[in-house]
Amino acid sequence: MKGSEANLTIRVVSKLISATVDAAGNVVDGDLEEVSEVNDVWTFARDTRSRDPNWRLIATEADQ
């Protein structure tokens, strides 16, 4: 808590394949087979006095 603002920080771990292909289907960047692990840290905030139940994304960063 920071005053009436609640903050929530989560670590998001995902595995993804990233590739760019041209119109003919040829890979021009990345790899269609290689799986990479991506770690991010996301921070959300919400004013606890507000009637709005939505949380705002206030920060993102790569987690090494």
C-alpha cells in the first residue's frame, strides 16, 4: 500500500517461439522451432477509495 493506492507486482514467465516470415513463407528473422523463456515483471495499481474495480498497469520490465 502507498496511501490509498494498492500496488501488486507479479512475475510473468512464458515460453514462446518468435519468427517473421515473408509472403512466400520463408523465415526472414527468428526461428520457427526454437523456444525461448521470457521473464517479465508487471506492476499494477488501484486506488482503494475508487468505485472503479479496474487495476492500471503502471510498470513493466524484463526480469533477468
